[in-house]
Amino acid sequence: MNALNVLGTALAACSFDPLTGFYRDGCCNTGHEDRGTHVVCAQVTADFLAYSLGRGNDLITPRPEYRFVGLRPGDRWCLCAHRWNEAMQAGVAPPVDLQATHAKVLEVVSLEQLQAHALVPRQAPR
């Protein structure tokens, strides 16, 4: 797929451990069958996981039948655009990797909102 991120460049991988993405390809790719629009590459926090659980979406308990290992704070995961937006409005949005977040999210939230929650870019070792 030649998907773009919110910065207009090639979509980077989000996570291979745990393996994320609607297609379990490590990227926040999306398509017509992805009704949840799993396009936000976030580094989940304990507050977000608790919030999501309270909203009826348990991201903590492993579900092997869906190739889901369960998340812990610090894991990166492709979140649904609308759930991330809800969490932002509730003050518990997890930080976002802009390079690994699909441009489709811009239909739900603004680039400025995402930038306000951006992860600090990783620096190369010296």
C-alpha cells in the first residue's frame, strides 16, 4: 500500500511487537472493510487503557482468536480515529506517532490536535 501519514509522507510502521494494524501488518493502514478506522498510531497509557475499558473496549485482556495479545502502558497500537478523538475530549488521549498515523484521521481530528499530542521523535544513537 502507498498510504500517506498526516504529514503527507509515506506511512511509517507503528508496531510489530505487539503486532498492530487492522490488517495486522504493523501499520495503521485502512480500507473499506475497516469500519473502525484504525488509523491513529498511539503509545497507549494506563489512563487511556482504563478509559477505553470504561467505554466497553477492553484493550488489556488478550484475545488470541483475534491475534490480540493485550496491551500494556507504553505499547504502540493503531487506535480507532473516533475513540482517540473521544479520549482527547476526555483529557486522556495517548501520545501519537505522526509519521505512523494514517492521513485518513484528518477526517475526524485536525493536524493541530494531533501535533499537540505528538510523541517526541526518536533520536538516533550517537
